[in-house]
Amino acid sequence: MPLKSEKTHPWLRFTLDLSHAPFELWLLGGEAVSKCEHLAGVALGPDAAAELMKVYLAKGALATTAIEGNTLSEAEARKRVDGIKDLPPSKAYLGIEIDNIIAASNSVLEHCRSGNTPTLDVELIKQFNARVLANLQLDPAVRPGEIREHSVGVADYRGAPSEDCQALLEHLCEWLREPWIVDVRNYPPQDQRRLDAVLKAIVSHVYIAWIHPFGDGNGRTARLLEFFILATGGVPFPAAHLLSNHYNETRAEYYRQLSIASKSGGDLIPFIVYALRGFVDQLRAQIDVVREEQLNLFWRNYVHQQLGESETGRRRRYLVEDLGEHKEGVPRGKLGDVSVRVYKSYERRGEKTMQRDIAELEKRKLIRRQGDRYFANKELVLAYLWPVTR
């Protein structure tokens, strides 16, 4: 029996024709896969890695709720990641919204770590909706995790007929379980898997938004499904939150692109290009953060090797390491105040000791002077980005 949505929502075609995709889509897709491979192979200390996971979990949880009106700050979202729940009663529901995304994301993470990844089916999507709506005050017609029985919409867009939603979700899941990127010549299987995941994540998001199968939380469910597909498809966990960040930061364009996709008869290519542009930009920024963390770790190890653990070595090492926290540099007269431990190291030793240490550190090229300011010379360990002058 034909579905009513075939007439009301003809753009729900469950097809993606990439044969006429612009070269930009493939360039961005290739760069996204390459950068995910880069991130997946990064070595970081356990503390630094855990901190980055928390930072991007907080950003992702806030982004996916902020799109729909959550007004908490990033600092407040980070507190929720750390289990600190100190919001006033009037804002408690905002914290619960973020808690729900954090819990759902962590559940996906644990499934991936255990190797027990759930099947992508309608029941899983229902579970995602139940999770994002847990413990929230909802309209009586909204039943978390259950397909709606009434008409819903956003602005001038109406979701698919309620009687069709179950069948549409089943069709979507069948389509998503099929391989989309296969037998690409000279394209490694792991890269095929990641590109497949990125495309499916973006498309699944759009289809959940189009079908709008639940009474509430459809956007959060769509973005959680997107995260699930990315994470289980080989995208590093911190990076799997980045599409939500992009949508939130470009919220007006996000809604415009969703509208264009349906009004164009279901042409997904423009939305995919929009999403990939943002994903790649977010990946570049994330790699910069990771690179900075790696540079600081390597720099501290190098400084320790050069200066050692003697009393003099420790004093000089503290000065170099803590000067490195001041990217804008520090005037000569303020070097003794760059940190508490530096201040304590020099408070009883006098100006001559400081002068001697500065001269020695400049000689070893561990610090450099530029105008009237001093900088930690971290460029010394950037082997391929600076001329070798030592």
C-alpha cells in the first residue's frame, strides 16, 4: 500500500546520486578523511587526551542543545561533564538537556570501546530520542522514544504523516546499513569506511529532520544519530562532535540549507557540501589544538633534557616553561613574575642570578628577545617549519 508521504513529502527518496557531485564535495570529503586519519594516530599523554575528550564533549553537547534554544555557557556545560550540577532551579532543565546528550554520547563511546556496537535500526533511533528527552517536562502528547501520533513541524515545515513514520524510519535504516562507498580504485578500505560514515551521518541527520518522527527532540535525535554513525565509522570521538558545533555556529545557514534541500525535491548535495565545509574547518581547528598540546609536551621534555634536575637547572626550567604560557611575551622587568614558582625561585637570589640565567638561556636558544619582550623559543623544536640555524 503506497505511503501518504509519497505525495506529501516526495523528497523522501532514500537515494543519493553522487555521479554529478561537484569536485568540491570530493576534495572536502578526502580532506575530512585525511584529517580524521591524522587525529586517530595522534599520541598524547593520558591526561591531555582525557582533557580534550571532555572539552569536545562539552562543546558538542552544548552545540546540539543550543541550536534548539539552550542558553547555558560553555563553562557551564563543561561543569556538567565534570559532574558539577550547581545551576539554580530556574535553569535546571537546561542542565538536564545537556546531561542527556553527555550520557548518550558516553554510552556510544562505551559501546565502541567494548566492540559491542548496536545495530542501526528503528529501535536504536527510538532509544536515542528517549535519551535526549529523559527527565524533561514535556507536552502531554509527547512520549519519549515513541513515534508520534499527531502532526508536528518547525516554522513552515511539517513532518511526514505520523502513520508513515515507522515505515520511513525502517526504510532509512535499511538504506544506511548498505555500503555507499565501495570498490573505489586506489582508495584504502579504512578511508572508504570513514568517507562512507561521514556521508551517511550527514544524510541521516537530514532525513530525521525531514521525517520528524517524534513529538519532540527530533533535532537532538538527528544529531545524536549523526554522532553515532561517525563514531562507529572510525571517526575519532572528539571529531565526531564537530558537525554539531558547525551547525550551531552557522545556525541560520543550517536551517536555510535544510529548507533548500526539501524544496529542491530532495537534492542533498548542497547540504552535504555545506556540512563538509564546516566539518573540515572544525577538524583543522581541532588539529591545531592537538598540535599545540603535542608541541608543549615535546617542548617541556626538551627543556628538561637541556637543563636537568639540579637546583639551578630547575630554576631555569621553571622560567622557560612558564614563560611559554605567555604567547605575547613578557617584558624583562616582569620575568620574575611569570608564575608563583618562578617568583619563589628568584625572590632571595637577586638581580645578578636572573641576569646570569637569562644570558645562559639565550645562549642555549631556549628563550629569545624580541624588542623589549622575552619569549620561550618553542620554534626550536619545530623541525620542518623553521630554518635550522643552530
